[in-house]
Amino acid sequence: MKLYIVPTPIGNLEDITLRALKIFQVVDVIFCEDTRTTQNLLKHFQIENKRCYSYHIHNEHQQIKNFVEIMKTVKCAALTSDAGTPGISDPGYLLIKACLSNGIEIECLPGATAFVVALINSGMPSDRFYFHGFLPHKKGKETTLKMLAQRKETVIFYESPHRLLKTLEMMLPIFGSERPIAISRELTKMYEENFRGSIEQTVKHFKDKGVKGEFVVVVGEPEN
């Protein structure tokens, strides 16, 4: 029994690896975030007749036991997400932990991760950084931002389009208006955008241009 952790492209399908395609071809089942998205990916690369099971943030606790039992009946399976590496800001780690507890071998393939691409694009120091994932939606958000503002390295987090501007406006008095920031969206896609500037400039930019897509926010370390 083996579970392969298979990253998928974060936008451009040409970023799929040859090894990922090989794994998809040989596994018996695939656990994925959205079966439609994964089936479209498989179809694009002419991989057919794969059983796909949905596994996402709204059903992870109910599905874990079922998936472990499925794993015991097959030779190998794959865990994937809609985009990027499973287990990064998604419930994939829970299934990995359950498999390890049940003696199921884990093998993780290297591949795309949005925050790494955004970090390198930002031009900010990458020798030390702190990745936070998604911020709290409401309760604890200000406290989290205050904690992030005090860190002595580059800080990275994800944000959704309908919360981005509010988050940036909350950051102004906490981080300071001149704190350097870089925001990436639609990474590897046709309309990729990487905006770099101060937090104050960034607020103005997105107020004028509008907010679309999923965002990776990279904030420079404090001066002192």
C-alpha cells in the first residue's frame, strides 16, 4: 500500500511533471479536492478510467476513515488538489497522518507551490521567510496581523479577492504605510500580475484597478 502525494500545476498545465503523469497512470484511485477539476486534468493528458474521490475542507473528517479503508484494498493511490502541492493550506495533511498511523507508505513528489513562486517573484529576501497560509476571516485577524508585523523575516500569506482590500487597509496602521509588499495573482496564467510597492501604494493600486483572482501576499521584513 502506498499513497503518492502529487502536486499539480497552479495555472499553466505545461508545468505538470512527467513523473506526476506517470503516477496518475498507474494508481488505482485518486483522492482529490474537486473531482471535476482532476478529471479535466486527466482528460487533457489522455489519462482515462480513474476512480476519483472528493476530499476537501468541508468533508475531510468524514472521509478520512473511508479513504484509509479504500487504501487497504488497493496497491497504490494518489492524493492531489485542484492546484499546487497537497497539504499546503488544505486538509491533505490529515489524510497523510492517518495513512502513516495505519502503516501506509507515503511518497511525496516535488512540484508547484504558489507561495514559493510569489516569494521569488517579489525580489524580497528568501533565505529566511515565514509562511502563514490563510489569515483568520474575522476573529483574531487583527491579532494575527500584529504578530506577523513583528516577525524579522519575509512574511507570506494567502488572501481571497473579496477580503484583499480590507486586509491591506487593516495592515496600514499595523505594518506602516511604507512597508514593502508584493502581491501576486493568477500565477503562471495568461493574466499573471505581480505588483510591488509600499502598502499605501498597493491599497491605491487595487482600489483603482479592482480585485480579481486568488492572491499571494509577500511582505518585507521591518527595517529595525
